[in-house]
Amino acid sequence: MRTLLIVDDEMLLADGLRAMLAEEFPGRLTVLCCYSAEQALSIAGEQTIDILLTDINMPDCSGLELHKRISAINPDCRVIYLTGYSEFEYARTALDQRAFAYVLKGEGDEFVISTIERALSEPDPVPPEPQDASAEADSDRSPDWLMELHSYIMDHLNDDLSLNTLADFCHFHPVYLSHVYKEETGTTLSDYINRVRIEEAESLLLTSRMTVLEISRQMGFASDNYFCRWFRKQTGMSPQTYRSGKHA
């Protein structure tokens, strides 16, 4: 039996979540509830907290600070933030602190339930290997979550790369993932995916014997006609013209 701790100074919201989640996960979760970070830390000092569902902006202590302090007590605790649409400034920090997920207040019970279900069912992450100084510097420039997201995109170019799919991969609400990605990189996710796809398509056209149809399928396009139109829009020429070397 795992333990979920809900922390929110809005008592009605916290109590409602406790009742709903206790009913949804009988025999799987012990659901506790408190209304301040001070109370949460007292509970965490007495028993193991497996999942922390916390308001990100409370009067006595932010959810971000509570995350740090509870993680110091229990490093394996999975932290899920509760927040409103207006609190964009917290999104990047939440990602950098490796929050498990970000849940918008008012999103609906099903979204909260599915997030808790993922927290219960997904295996614990493998601890990162020690890095040398140069690797740590690279990590500072490219946060872990961003490198993991880019790696996922590269490995799934022929799959669904919608914002919702990528948000599910990051355990983040699509609105927040879109915002923090633009803040971190200066570009949009769709622009990045287009760039990666065009670079891969150009490479395949020049270095492989794959047909245009085969390349279009590998890039995740429904048809080669759609792929050709997209390629022309990106490069100003057809795939056949590019392959012939007239791009040089």
C-alpha cells in the first residue's frame, strides 16, 4: 500500500481530492490530506510519502520549496503540482526539479486519476550516472528533460508527435510544456519537429536508396503526396529535385 499526500491551503479542494482518490484507489493508496507545508513536512518526517500532490503556490511555502524539502527526506517521492493557468513562471522550475507531472486545477477528475495511475504504475527512473565537469556544463545548457524530449522525438519521427503525446511523455500539461519549451529554446515544438524531420528526410534522400514513398512513411506522413508538398514548402523544391543534387 502506497501513501499519497495532498497539500493545498484550499481546504474544500483538498478534501474533495482526498475523497475522490480514496474511492478511486481502494487497497492501493492511503490518501492523506493537509492544508499547509508545515503540516506536510511533519507528516513526511513520520512516514514515507510515495506521491506528493501539492499546490504550487501556498502562503507559507511554495510547492517548489516543499518539493525540495520532502525530496531531501524521501528522494523517491513522486511530486505532482497543482496549479492555475496564470502561474506560467513556475513551469520551467518544476521541470528542472524533475516534477513527475503538472496538473491544472479544474482540469477534471479523470485527468488527476490518470496522472496518479501513471505515478503508481511507471517504474522508478534509473539514477543518472556521475558526470565529469564538461558533461555537467552541457547539462546546464540543456536540461535533462529537454534532452530526453529531443531524444524521444528523434526515435519517434514516424509516430504521433502531437503536443498532447509529447506532454504525456513529459508528464506535463500541454499548455505548460508548450510554454516552457519556447522559454528554454526560443522556438516552438512544432518548428523543432519540422526541422528534425526535414534534416532526416534530406539525409535519407542523399544517402539511402529508399523511395520517396518509403521515406514519407518513415517520416510519419499519411501519403507521399502530402510528404512531397510538405518537403517543397520547407525547401522550395521537390524530393526528386533535391535527390538529383540540384540543391547544391
